[in-house]
Amino acid sequence: MKQTELLKVDPQEPEIEKISQAANLIKAGRLVAFPTETVYGLGADALNPKAILELFSAKNRPLDNPPIVHVENFEEVPRLTQEVPSAAKKLMDKFWPGPLTLVFKRSSIVPEVTVAGLETIAIRMPQHKVALALIRESRCPIAAPSANMAGRPSPTSAEHVLEDLNGRIDAIIDAGPTRIGVESTVLDVSVAPPLLLRPGGVSFEALKEVVKEVQLHPFVVSEKEISPEKAKSPGMKHKHYAPKTPLILVEGDLSKVMGTIKELTTDYWLNNKKVGVLATSETAWAYEAEVVKTLGSRRNVDAMATRLFRLLREFDSENVDVIIAEGVPLDGLGLAVMNRLRKASGYNIIKAV
């Protein structure tokens, strides 16, 4: 088993000797977890097929699930792509560095394994000083899916990475908790009009302010399993974001959602089951479950996104038999939160009526 080294750095002024140590591992084809503004990523040299295969193996990630390639400057994009459409240039100017991934037609220098055999490549420039420093010192684009075991909630702290990958990867750069808490938005600009494949840190509304015509892939708002033949974005196939504990998502009018959750809690209690409820600050007082955790106010979906994956992991440590979660508003980052909750539940959704 590998010895996973923990490298603690200052998130604002990362110590260059530690960044260089991690970059040397990347150059040698090894695996390093690092923070971004969204979640922690597990990095490997995007142009090294052997390193990418090691990355898939460490995560138990299916080979048909393409990772996102992270770059440190705009000049890298033309090298990795066949063309950069005008819509992409506008979006890069507005949102890069930041939590927006763009899908382009890939160039021939990109190994097939890096893009899961697709003709496209997903690229983003992270808005985190540690991530940017690591890419710069590594002198290569870094492929980095979330630094967790496949299917688990994404990691928003180094502790989460250790929980899943200790002994499976070479190093973790610990710069504290991430800021946004859900993954980047993924927008396909290889088609016209651009197609939103995964909601995330940049809202659908913000995208439409820059590019008027943006379409939603049916998967984004789906309330049931959709398995595209070929997934251009992480999160479109396979089980994702799920705690070990079964999760039920209750959607609908808030008062009816609360009533349904109370009924479910009682039913499980009568069957000697320990229940956890994922509530909001406006409703948490109403539930009598053994464990009640709050995402925060329904008026602040950004804060909900920050807490989501941490709370899902915490429920596992509470040894509850089932988690019952409230649906949240779909505005802004709420679309990303609901997308993650629906996937985490395996689309075990109850409509409160």
C-alpha cells in the first residue's frame, strides 16, 4: 500500500517548496490530490496515459467517465482543442479562472484515455491559488476528477480525501475547506447552441447573461435515471455523490414536504430504524428524528452548496439507517444542489402531495 503524504499549505500564499514537491510527483506520473474553489481534485498529468490509468484505478472510476482537464493559462486551450468558438471565448473572459468547465472538440495530442475515448475534452481554469500554482509548477495540464472513491460524496476537505483515498494516492495538498462545495458547471461549446451538461458553481442564469442561447441537457433536471450512450461530462453516468446510507429525497410544496418527512420518520421509528433528516434552518425545528442536520437557509442556496457533501458524509458517521432530505429551490446554485441530491438518492424521490 502507498504512503500518502499530507502537505499542508497556506491557501493564499502556498509554500513553493511544498508545491514543487507535489509537482515533481505529477511530472513522475504519480497522483496528487489538491484543492480547488469547488471540491478537492485528484490530479495526474493529462498527457500521460499511464498516469491517467493509475488515476482511474485509485478511484475505482469507470473508464467511460471522462475527467476534467485543468489548465493554468488561456494559451493552453488552443493546444488541447481543435477550435475555440466565439461563445467559448466570451465565457472564458467572463468566468475564468472560476467554476466553469467548457467542452471542446479535442486535439490529437490528448490521449484517448484522458477523454474516455470521446472526440471532446472538458477543460477549466480553477480559481484557487494552490491549484494554479500546482499546474504551473507541473508544467502540464492536469486531469482531475473529484478526489474521492467513485460514487461517494465529493470531498470538500483534505480529511474527506484521506477518508476515501489514504494509501491509494501519493500526496494530498491540504489548504483547508473549499469555498463553493459543489463541482464546476459543465457547458458543451462543441455544439451550437451551447448545452449545459452539469449544473455547478456558475449558475444557468449567469451563463445566459453572457450567451443568450444555452440549452439544458435533459439529464440536468431529470427526476429519473437517464443513461446517455456517451457521457461528455462527469456525473452523467454511474452512481454519484452518494453517502453509504440510503437517501430519500422529498420534493414539492414545503409544508407538504415537511408533513411527508414527519410521516416517513414515524414509520421508520416504528420499525426500529434510526433516521437522519437533512433539513433547512427554516424547518429543522419541526423534525423529531434521531439526527437532524441543516443545510442552512432556503434563501441562501450558495451556503447550502458549501455544506451539502460534508453533511452527507457526516450522516454516515452517525450510523443512521436512512437519510430523508428536503428538496430545495432550483434557483441559482439550487439547481446544482438538487441535481446532486437526486443523483445521491439514486432517484429515490417522493413527491409530496
